[in-house]
Amino acid sequence: MPELSPHVRNAPPNQIREITQSAWAQPNSIVLSIGEPGFPTPAHILEAAGATLARDETGYTPNAGIMPLRAAFAERAGRQNGVEVAPGRAFVTSGAQQGLHLAMSMLLDAGDEILIPNPGYPTFAMTAELLHAVPVEYPLYPEHDFQPRIADIEALITPRTRVLLLNSPSNPLGAVFSEDLVQELVLLARRRDLWILSDECYEAFTYDVPHVSPLKYDGGGAGSPAIAGGERVIVSVTLSKTYGLTGLRIGALITPAGLEKQMSTVMESIVSCVASPSQYAALSALTGPQDYVTEAAAHYRANRDAAAAVLDGKGIPYLKAQGAFYLWADVSHATGGDVRSWTQKFLAERGVAVAPGTAFGSIGEGWIRIALCGDSGELVAGLERLPSRPLE
């Protein structure tokens, strides 16, 4: 057969899926490598999806989504950030990943550069490369608590740089940006005339610190503390993590005003519209009882603390997670400089799957990502099998 495009042939494997699929094929494995919420979906959300099918509302919706759902996404974003967000600025997407692809399609030409974090979620680079753009990694160093530094980012900006991608709370790190840092990043984007694409998949889960979106400082609206210089922030959100709706594939992009025509056109070519049952389920999730979110946050916090206690007992360093539902741990004492191979060996010998840090970039060598979203007993049992760090 004819060859595939080179940028597809050369796409690297996803190391998270690699270790997770190995674990699924190994009976009785403890799987701590993937971020899959484990709570039952609230009944009112399931009922909303079922009612959509029952009334045979299975035709096309507008490209941007049903207006009540767009309004609900806009209201949530505005309330969280203390700004006005008109419903016309919210565009319903088939999950956050499709939202990121859509946003990059809008912002990047072939050869343009997008600044992405290292460590950072692997599809940031993969999506850019599928669009023939160039991902440029900005470093997040252990000695700086894996927080971005303005000087490090600015040093990488070239005439081809178009987008600065941010991710807070971070997957894989659990790190959360402070309000001061968010303001500095928006100022940098204004100074260097960059778009900001903010991946906020885990915005519902922070621990003892607030989630601050760059949307708070973008554009205008009554009472807005916006930084002057033109609207430049696009936010990607999802209900996959917030309400455990990973399989319904539902999220949204919050964009600056004035992009309605272009967004609708591009959405037609990428997704046409998101499935009606998913949209009505999402509407029920956003406007109905919020017990799921409260209970999930408490579970993730408790799991974080239980995991930290095990790692402390073994002398294993880690970044104390302030958000999301992952713990980022340093097992370099055991990995011999190849954490990817070590995770496969650890799974084969000890029956526990953790994600290798190199799945998220070169700075992740020697580190692992531990998912905190599952059963507490399994989490502790799995981490007890990690090799202790020798006393120095």
C-alpha cells in the first residue's frame, strides 16, 4: 500500500498507554498509571443522556453546541474567574483533547512554534506535530518545584513563536500556578504578542490553593482585572475529570469574543457537532447537584495524603500535589537511568503499573506519575511495593 505521511509514521508511542495496556493484559495488576475516575456517574446525568435518546433527539445540533450548554459553560467560567463570559464565547468540543486540536488548528500554521511544558502531557507535542507545527519545550525543573520561569520561556521565543501553552493544575505534576505567576505569564504573552492556550482539565481539583486561570486577566467585562493588550487567551475545559465522564467526550473552549464565525467553520470540518446525549448529560452535570465534585475532591486529597505517607516511609522524594489527582515521585535510585524500562520491569515483577516520567518529557527521567483517583487500598498496596531509597 502507499506510505502514510511521515509525521504520522514517526509519531512516538504513548508511554502511558503502553504501560497501562501491559497492565490490563497481566491478571491482578494494580493499575496506577492512568487517570480514570472510579466513581459511579450521578443518576441525574445518566437520566439526561437517556432522556435525549428516548425523545429521539439524535439529529445535528449547531456546530458550537446547544445554547443552554454553551451558556452553562460560559457561566461557570465567568463565575470562577470573576469576569463576564458571554455564551457565544463557549464552543462545545468532543473532550479536551479535541478542543486542543481545534484551538491549535485555529492558531498555528505549518512551521509555527508552540511553547509546551517539559514535563507536560504528551499530546501537547503530538497534536502540534499533526498540524505540522513545531513544539518547543520550556523546562520545569525540580529545583524550582516544577514551576515555569518567565526567563526560561522568554529565551525560547523566536519570530515563529505563536502560542504559549499552559497547564495548571498540571498533569503529570499536580503543580498549581500562583496568581502572581499567572499575571506574569499573561504579561509575557502581551509583551511578545502570543496567544495563550490554557489546558484546565483539572480546574475543579485543587488543595489549599486556588485555581487561577489566565482568563481572569484577559479582555474586559465588568469588574475585570484584565491586563491591557487585547484578548489572547483560549481556555480548554472538560467534564471528563470533573464529573467522571471520560467516555462521553464532552468539554468546551472558551475563546475571546469575535471568533464565532471562524470557530463554527473549523468545527464543521473537524467534528461537525458533539453527540446530543453527551451535550444534555453535560448540561445536567453543570446545572445539577455538585455532590460528585465535592466527594471526588475529598477522595483525591485523602489518597494524596495516604500515598505521601507511604513514600515518606520509604524515603522517596515527591512533589506535594496542590491539584489534579496525581503524585509525581522520584524513583531515580532504582531506575538506572531508564525509567521507561524500569516501569515495565516493576509491572512484570511486582504487578504494579505506574506511568514513566519520560512519557511527559526528558526532565521526567527518573520520575513516575502515580494516579490517585482509584481505590485507596489498592493505591497503598501498590506503593508499598516500591523500592525504598537507601539511607545516605
